[in-house]
Amino acid sequence: ETGVTQSPTHLIKTRGQQVTLRCSSQSGHNTVSWYQQALGQGPQFIFQYYREEENGRGNFPPRFSGLQFPNYSSELNVNALELDDSALYLCASSSRLPGELFFGEGSRLTVL
Amino acid sequence: AQKVTQAQTEISVVEKEDVTLDCVYETRDTTYYLFWYKQPPSGELVFLIRRNSFDEQNEISGRYSWNFQKSTSSFNFTITASQVVDSAVYFCALSEDPNQAGTALIFGKGTTLSVSS
């Protein structure tokens, strides 16, 4: 059984740029969630995708957007990067059982 | 508003000591779920336990045990006979009924546990 994989693992961008992060969900899981974890903080929910549609969103601006593909993999896109976007971005997949999420190791984004 | 508080930022123990990680939550929902996750240095969060608001039974799994008390809005986690491999950041999390749309978890800020040999 393949776990959740994310790419890239690390990247550096400058303010104003755009970034795309990718996630392959665990086999058999049709729901993908994205979380942002700032240094020393707990993860914060960005949004969730189920069957290629966003069906839940946290308190993040519209410049955070996403996609889910027919194979349930997902992308997180962030436009007009700001310094505060520097964080570990975690992807989690689930099979809609109550709250049991399987997380990837994350993509660490640094915005200079 | 929903909120999770983990008052202990860092805890250091020596191997074989027992350690309890505290978690206090706030919610107006009558149906909710509580979770504990472990985050080792590699970064991925590892699911440890889920408890729903109607089940106040304590649970034991090997060296891990959880004490859920609705009267004090607490969901504490105890590791018995700690080991060096238990060193990690532990997060408590809360969710309203995840069977509805969205599986948003609200995480606490985490407790960093360091176990030395």
C-alpha cells in the first residue's frame, strides 16, 4: 500500500511569485486535505477536495487554490507569495472515515 | 469558536518515566471528535487515536492511554515507560462531525516530548 507522497520536499521562492505543490493520495483514498504548518505551530486547515471538487475551506484567501485529479492526486497553488506563506505544507488523504487522516511528509516552502 | 489548547510546550523525561500530555478543548457542538497525532522529525503526522464526544471510555493501547473527560473538556494522553523513540511533537486536534462535508481538524500548538536515555 503506497502512502501519501508530496513534491517537492523543499523549495525557495521570492515574494510575488507563484508556487505549485503536488500530492499523491494513499491508494483507495478519494479525499485530500491540505494544511499549512508554520514553524512552532499546529497545522491549519486550508481546504479539502472530494471527487475533484472543493468541499470545505479554512480561513485562507483566494490566492490559495487547488485541484484534484481523477486519480485523486491533488495540487495546491499559491499566487502572489508573501513572506508569511513560509511554512510546511502538508497533504492528507482519507477514505471519509471519521477524521483518520494519512499525512505526507510535507513540502517546506521558504519565501524570501 | 472551536479551540484546542496544549499548555505544555516542551516536556523532557528520562527513559522509563511515565509522561502525560494535556489537552483542553472548546466547542459549542454536541457532536465532535477528538484526535491525537504524533509528528516525528521527518514531518508527517501519524494518527494515534480518535474519540467521539459520546464515548467517554478511556482507552489503552500498549504503552499509550487516553483519558477523556467531558466535564473538564480534556483529552489527556499518557505514555507509560517512555522510550527514546517516543520523542516527537504530539498534537491534539478537534473536529465537528467529520461525516459532514469537510474533514477540517483544529490542532493545538503541540507538545514537544524529548525522551533521553
